[in-house]
Amino acid sequence: MVGQILTKMPYNNYSTKLLFVLIGIVGLATAFLFQNFDVLCLCFNQSGFYDFNSNNHNQVNFALNKLLRYLLNSLSSVAIIHAVFKDSKFSKAVTFIQSLVLITFFPFFLYFAFSDVLLLKQLYQKLNIILLNPILPFILGVSYYFKSRKL
């Protein structure tokens, strides 16, 4: 779906590129500013559907916040990469790699975060830096660009 949207967008239009860069910067700033926001209280506070006094509230809120931050960082990074590179295949490649990283590493990330073992806590800290910082998509996009470019 993202690939279909990116394929139909004009690339040479300066205002479109500026819009993608602004969306990316606002998304990255939002992900940073609201990284400790309680999403469960916002979604289920009025409905009475969720028990906030349960012991699992902090773990579920932590997992949901990390997932939303990862998705927002990834989509914002893809928007900036899409504005910089003229070909949508770079955006598609970074989107695919980010999706693959989410599916493969996020369960391990949560397991390390909720573990009581000191070594796993240290692995969590390193994995947190790698996964939740938007540096990974930019490095992947630039490396994919130079790999596909004929020198």
C-alpha cells in the first residue's frame, strides 16, 4: 500500500518534496516529544474497557509506546528519504527493511526489556538505541542508493 502511494506521487515538484521533509521532521519531533506518553489512558480512559490498576498496565503501555514510536520514526524517515531520492524504489526498500526489522527484532526487544537478567537488560539498552533511533533508515537508504547507482 505504501509503495502504491509513493509511486503515484510527483517527484520533481519542489513543494511536494518540501511537504515530505516537513512531515518527516514533524513526525520525528512528535515521536521524541511524546515518547513517554500514556497511550492506554488516552484510548481507554473513558470507556472503562481497560483496568488501569492491573500489574500489566506498565508493560502493555511500554510495549505500545515503543511500537508507536518505532512506527512513527520509520514512517517519518521514509518520508524524508522519499523527498531526497527521486526514485520510489529507495523508499520501498527502506519500508520493506523497516517492516522486516519490526517483525523480527521487536519481540526480542520486548523480551529483553521485561527480563530480570542483567545481561538481557544491557542488550535491551543497545537494541533500544538501534531500533528506536531514526538513524537506521537513513543509513539503509543511502547505502541502498549507492549500491544501486552505477559508478
